[in-house]
Amino acid sequence: MNIGKLEKTEITTEVKRAYLDYAMSVIVARALPDVKDGLKPVHRRILFGMHEMGLTHSAKYSKSAKIVGEVMGKYHPHGDMPIYDALVRLAQDFSMRYPLVDGQGNFGSMDGDPPAAMRYTEARLAQITSEMLFDLDKETVGYASNFDATLKEPLYLPAKLPNLLLMGSEGIAVGMATKIPPHNLGEVIDAIVYMIGKTKIGTLDTFTTDVAVDDLLEFIKGPDFPTFGAIYDITEIKNLYATGRGKIIIRGKTDIEDIGQGKSAVIITELPYQVNKALLVARIADLAKDKKVEGISDLRDESDRHGIRVVVELKRDAVPRKVLNNLFKHTALQTVFPANIVALVDGAPQTLNLKTILEEYLKHRFQVVKRRSEFELKTAQARLHILEGLKIAVDNIDAVITTIKKSKDQDSAKQNLMEKFKLSDLQATAILDMQLRRLAALERQKIEDEYEMVKETIVYLEDLLAHPEKILKVIKDELLKLKEKYQDQRRTKVFKSKVGEFSEEDLIANEPTVITLTTTGYVKRQSMSSFRTQHRGGKGVKGMTTKDEDTILHIRYSQTHDNILFFTNKGKVYQLRAFEIAESSRTSKGSAIINLLSIEVGEKVESFITYRQNENHKFVFLTTRRGTVKKTKLSEFVNIRRGGIAAIKLDKGDELVWSKLTTGEDNVLIVTRNGKAIRFSEKSVRPMGRSTIGVRGIRLVSDRRIF
């Protein structure tokens, strides 16, 4: 007995066809976002379903289970958990740069804690989401039947927001995947506004954009992750935006703090995007336990609702920079974000560069504004038609009333009005529906005012549709309003250098500053604004808080971009940039120098000098405790490694105590602690290499010294 229709086919052919259908379904209807609104079908259906339920940002929260049921029953033919998981992600401020759902309850955490069951949580649309749904009721987008052809759902949203870049996306389809990082709203809008200024529209709404990717990178500095952190390597960032593929290195934010008793701690306050904090802490603990990272004495997670704070306490003899570098190497404190910008363009998956993404968004918004204007024009023309009828009625009110009174019923009244005053069916119906209060003088004036206003609206819309370049200006104005309303500061720092070539120079202004060093090795940087000019009898202000029995050893004026050479008693020299010393308040005691330099046990910084490129200074003049002097070219101290280099070779028992920049034409004055002094020209001291001992600068009695 045959049931249904039988078709003979090769099994290989059938398998290929069935698998291809499945693959295309996953690609188009599940895993990849659309370039127009940046949403996958499940996200679009969640936002549309909540919109239909009236869950705006000003409405009451609704049970997540109710939302999931509404979306699953009407639009999304899949299980409840995938829908709820997508809803949860839209509400997580550590996953979304700009959350589209406002959640109430437990929606998970950075420690990997799962969200509460959907029956316990509540949600509504975030305020910014209204910009995604704006003008949805004005025939701006196409609609298609839902899975059972009982309802209609939008093919994409009007999306006033450039959401593909703002939201980011991840998805694994068949044979392809996407991983798009989030970005900063203000930067993306600035790039689009710039592109609009370089765009021309031809016939059939064709776009010509005279913009290069490098031009757009003047505005979009790089991805902007919700968990802050820092990204590196401008070359790789440019490659990502030029090709749609790239690997972005992300580091968490760390500080090295002095915690007393000669101990330091690495403080982690920001994490790379999508890093599980609990797993990171566990990994650090395992590394310390297995001795793979040495120098850790304690580990605490002090994070709370105010932010992240993981404390990695170090042993007294640990070198903080060495421990920190090992944490970057062996843990998720440094990760790689493998970006792959794949999205649907007119239903087909494509790998997109930055220019193409913004062009496609611009085309989408152009069509949305055009269709909205056509809808509003049609609505305005229909309203003008009604107002013309009402004006005729108001101008001939007595005749209209008489005509209605003489008619035997409503249908005949409408017919009589149409014949006598040359009205359309709609106009006659509007007159019959008009309330008596509309006959008052002020109400009649309102009809006149509305009539003039609608006429002006029609003229504006007709002019707008006739000049496509004016539509671009509308898009630009709407974007600038969005920026004014929602923009915020960039969270993720961008460093042009690669990891290992760390430099904040491009992000920090070159300003006057004061560097202070104490005898026990505390250093700090203060802004010049911390001090003010006082009169002769002024009391002064406190410049620094010091520990008991500690005194200020050196104070130097500097610029934040200057190089600083620190000379130790062991004859070694270390280098920092001024901005690498944390800026502190006047009353702060600063940071222990051992947290900034990889100095050895028993080694002490005795002096430091600051210099910048292209100065007149040519030499560094050094003096030891026993009176040995040495002059070395400044060029030999450029690009000093973190571990420091030898500045002078010392005799047994001698120490380096003094350093100064010279021009080669200066005089040197050496004064001993016993009151003896000598003065000579530095020309009498020939320049020497770094690894030499130097020459005698002053002859001292065996038990005497300079300092």
C-alpha cells in the first residue's frame, strides 16, 4: 500500500540537498546577524515581541518567562532556553557595550554564575532600544509571515543605531563563523557623519563614497569593550578594519601598590572581554601552588558592586614587574580576540571591512527614511483631503446643516453633501462625524491652522523625496542627536605599540610635572597645578607625606613625556618615562620605587635625572661616595632594558651617589661632608664608556667621603 508521494532519487543527491538546506537555514535564519540592524533572528524577535507587548523602558517589568513564551509561541520556532539565553545576553552589561534589555534580577555575572530561571527574572526594553524600533509603524521595513503564517514579523528593524558595530556578535554557522567586537557609539557616529559628507547619490539610489578605511580610523580608534581593559598594535587593528579579520590583543588593567611592611601587591581592576573572573583567580592560585609563578604570598578577590578588585599579594623579595609579566603570559589577564566580521548582506553571508559595514548601514537608513517620508506624505495628503472637506463645511456651515436636516437618513445625507458641495466619500463622512463643538470660532481656527501646517509638511516631504542628498542630511541630524543623547567615554584604551613596546605617550598630554624621591625609596609625580604662588610671608603647603624618619632626597621639574634615568648605589641605571609614575596628590607618599624598577635586594636609588630628546645636554656626569668622577655620553643611556644596565664600574666598598646632565662646557664643584671643596672644568674629564671605573675627582682621607 502506497502512502503519500514516492520519489526515487540517489541517496548522495538527497543527502547533499538536505544538508545544503539545513546549512542555509543555520546561516540565514539562526547564526549570523544582518548588516542592516546587526541582529540575529532570535534577537530581532525578542525585541519585536517585547515591543508588541508594550514593554518600553518606561513600562513595568514583565516576567522573563512571559516574554520567552510570547516570542516562542508567535515568532521563534525553537526551544525556550535558547530564547532566554539570548534575552539574558542582551541584558548583561559585561557582555553588551550598550545593553538592549533592562533586566531585573540575577542575569549572571563575570564569575560565570548562571542567570536565575526565567520565572524569577523580569525585563523590559532599555531606553536606547527605542532607537532600534523607531518608525517601525510607518512601513519603513518589509514584513514576512511567521513560522505558521498566522502573523507578520519584520525582516529587519529600522535601526537608527549602527547596531552591528555597537552590539558586536558571535555565531557559529555551517562552514563559517562570526565574531564581531563591540564599539563606541560616539566614534562610530562620527565616522558615519564623515562618510555622509563624502557620499553622493546617483540614479536608482546608487551610492558613491569617496572614503578610505584609514580615513575612518581617524574616528574609530578600535573596539571598545564593556569590561574596559586595553588593546594593542595599531597595525593589527588596521588590518582588522581593512580585511574584516584580525587578532586583537587585550590586557586587563593592573596596578602595583605598596601594602606596607616592605611588601607589594598586583591589583587587577579591569579584565579582558569575556574573561571569567573566578576561573582567572583559580588559575593564578594554581600557578602559585605549582611554583610556575613565584613570588605570590596571598590571593584575594575583593570585587563588589562598585567594581573589580583582585589582590595578588607578593613576597618581600619578589620583583613585581616579573610577577606581573608572568601573569600576562600564563593567565587570561592577556587574551586574543580573534575578530571575524561576517554578516548577512541582502541574505548572503559576506566578510565585511569597516567601509562596507558603514556603507550598508547608510543604504539601509536611506531606504528607511525614504519609506518613512513616503508614508508620512501619503498620510499628510489624506489628512489634507479631509481638512479641505472640513473647511468647506465650516465656510458653508448653514447650508451644510440645512442639507443634513432635510436628508431622511445618514446615507442620503452623505450623498446629498457629496453632490451639493462636490465632496468625496471620505470628506462627506468626516463632515458627518464632526462634533458640534468644532463649529466654535476657536475650533474653526484650529482647522485653518492644521490645514496650513499639513500643507507645509507636504511641501517639505515632496522636496525631501525629490532631493536624495537632503535625506542624507536627515540621517546625519538624527545620528548627531543620538550621539548627544547616548554617547559616553571610551572604556578600552588603545595603544599603537605592540605588547612589549608599551607606551602611553599618544594618550597623555605633555604637561609640566614635579618628580619627588625620598631617602627610603618612595617616588611620586605631581601636577604643577598642585602648587600655587604665595606671598613672602605665606605659610606654604604640604608637598608630601613621608613615613617616620624619611626625608625628601630629590625634587626635579619635568615634562610627562620626559625620560628619567635612575642611578643606584650599585652603579646601575634604570629608565622610565615620567608618565609611568602614577600621578598623586600633594599629601600622598607616592609609590615604592621597587614597584616600578626591577632593582635587586640591597640596591637603592641615590639620584635621578630627567631629559628629553633634542636637548643641549650631551653628557651624564657621575660621582661616587669616595670621590671618583666619570663623564659618559648621554646617547649610551638610550633604550635601557627593564633590568637596568651598568652605568659605572665601582671599586670595592664604593657607591654611586650623584648624577647630573652636562653640556660639555660646564664647571664641576665637589664638596665633601667635612667642608672641603674642589672646582674644575668638565673638559678635564674625558668621556668614557659605561663599564669603566672613571678617574679621581677629589683626593679624600681614607675615612672621609663626599656624602
